[in-house]
Amino acid sequence: SEKLTETCSKGSVNGLVLGSVIEDRMFGVCLVETPKEVAEDGTEVDQEAVKKDQVLDVTWMLEHARQVSRLMPGGLTILGCFIFRNEDVLSKQDGKIRKLMSGISNLGPSLPQEQVVFVSNNVAKVLDSKSSSFKNIELKAQEKPLEFVRLDSSLILDLPVARTEEKELVDDLVPAVKKLE
């Protein structure tokens, strides 16, 4: 709850909510801000000059979600997004938020179809697919931290490779790699 309040107080910020879905409950464990877009030459793109009327850059947020979803460890997924603005973003940017939420849910089968959107540190909504409207969801901060299970494993590959002559090692590894495949 402290991180949510701190992020909300920064002003106009947006990003992703990461966590787990267990049965019918969502457990948010991390907020990841969407970084500022950077041009190919390494300079930061001036969002104000490029898109004066666009509050949400859905394309850039979806690209960020695509990148994050590829990096997620097992058990964690993208639960939705947070969009903190001074104005009522749900009424002014309704179409863009719907496009963003459906785009995130279509990134892969492990992502929940009902994405959550945080619009302040104590207001969260979910887009109900049946009624096509935003519904409030109960938001509770857990006082004690969650314990995550960490699994370490190793794989021993005992594949003998015979070197017959002095040449590239790559040629000698081909039979061992074929066995592994």
C-alpha cells in the first residue's frame, strides 16, 4: 500500500500491476512504471510535442507489457495496469483503456482475461466482459509480506565428445548436440 500511495502521488504515471491469480483472487505484488519512450538515437521522445491530445500512449504501454510478459518468472503474470492522472481518466480515456486492457489480456494464455486497472491508490476497477462496464473491486493491502517459494535446479549433461583431430571444437560438438536434441 505504501508503494501504491507513493506512485500515485507522483502525478501522471502509468504502468503494470504484476502478481498471481489464485482461484478467484488476484494478488498484486509489484508495480512496474512504464518508462519514457526513447527514440532510436537514444534521446527521450518528447511526448508533449508528439501527442498533445493523447493522455495515454496505448501502443507504448502495450509494447512495455509485451516486454515484461516475456521476462516474467513462473507463477507471476500481468494482472493489469495502473493509470494515475489528476482528471477522471476512466471517463475521458475510456476507449483507450479498453483497448489497452484487451491488448494486455491477448498477449498470452497465462494472462487473465479480466484485467484490473488502478486509477488511484484506493480505487481499482475491472472490465466486466458480460456487461462491458467497469466494476469496482475490493482492494485490500496485506500487512505482512507474502512468502514466495524459490526452486533451484540443475541439469547434468554427461555427453561424451571424442576429439579425433585438431580442428574447430564446433564440429566435434555436433554429435553431442544431436543426442541432446
